[in-house]
Amino acid sequence: MIHRNQKDLNFFQFEHLSACSGVWHGIFTRHRGHSQDSFRSLNVSFGVGDDKKAVIRNRHVIARCIGTKNLVFTRQVHGTQIVPIDAACISASDWSSDSQPTGDAMITNLQDTYLVLQVADCQPVLLVDPIRRVVANVHAGWRGSIANILGVTVNLMKTRYGCSTDDIFAGIGPSLGPCCAEFIHYKKEIPFRYWKYKNSADHFDFWAMSRDQLCESGLLPDHISSSNLCTRCRTDLFYSYRGEGITGRFAAVVGLTPEKK
């Protein structure tokens, strides 16, 4: 991944997604925000106990960095529900409220509309079709992964937006790596078909699982990139629920930039 600094904010970008014309994306670090104590400092989630005013200020910091007013959030519940973002969603969007639509993936073909995930160990998976000009942002926790939320999202990109899987690029963001993704109750939690991603220490490689699911959905292997950054190992950069318990959520963003007139 490429480290960027823009308007005094630090974020990372995937090289292959940066090469897609008309698309902006970024995985923001936890720094340069207004939250205090355990949430220090760029927490974008209302649902973790942080001061609401600080969260709103943090969301505005990210919006100013991108140069937009149109950030879109959902209430993430570790399911497989996908929210298509249309003009009605944008007009109803309110950063000062947590009354957002429920869903763990968003898709849009609207310009100047930026889909924001709130993460702290779960995988943010950014999907970009630069041909049809469609983007998606997928919150893939372990529950979403075993339910193949990635495959469900790619299928909706095809059926609703006319995307071809040959044209879709994917970036798997910082998240809990195989070094730290221990599941001691995996026999009850994770179906047998996914045990092939487990090592002898009961650690699961969800990065590899996501890559395989994307390929099974039709994406080309060389269109898929992973950050290979473990959030629990890198709490200097990112929030980690596994590593810290009470903590914030960092922002993973993707959107279509306005076409130049």
C-alpha cells in the first residue's frame, strides 16, 4: 500500500485502485482526530462510547480531506445485507445521527458519494469497477466472511449495475491477520469447509479466504490486492478490538469523484 498525507491526515491507498480513473479511496489511520483517551484520536463510530461531538468533528475532518460533503455510513451488524446508495440515501444522510440504514456493504454509481466503513479488526474490502463506474465497500468480519458477503456483493454489482467481474478490482484493507486471528471455539463458530484456512494454532487466514471468495465470484487474481497489515499488530496505526478492547473505529473510504466538465 502507498502511504499518503493530505491536509495533515495520514491514510493508505492501494496502488492498483489509485490507477483507476475517477475513483478516490483511502484507509485512514487512527491519528489527527479529536477523540480522547481510549478512542484517540480519529474515531468515526458513534457506537463505541466515544463523545458524540468528537465523532462528528472527526467525520468532518475526513470529509474536508477528501473535499466532499457526501460521506455515507451504515449501521454495521455483521450480516450480509447490502445497501444500494442512491440519491434518496444521500439526501437523508445525517452525520450527527446514528439512524443510518442497516447493512454491512454499500454499492453506488453516484458521483461525489463516498462510502465509509468503520472498522477495528474486520476486513474492509473495497471494490471498484472503473468501466461501469461502480464502487462498493464491504465490512467483512468473520461472520460476514463465512456467509460470503463478498460473493453476495459482487453478484449484486453484476445483476443491479451491469458490472463484469473481469473489470472489478479489489483491495483487502488492514484487518486481523493470520498471526492474530485465533478462534478457540472455531468448531462451533466456523463451518468445516473453512477449516482449511486454519493453522495448527487455531489461527485463521481470513485474507486468503477473502481472496478465494473473490476469485470464486469471478474476479481476476491479479485484480486483487491485500494490505497484509494486521490491525492487532499495528495499533500504532489502526484501532484493534482484539488488541485493545474499548477502542475506536478507523475509516475505510471509497467513492466516485465528480467528472470534470
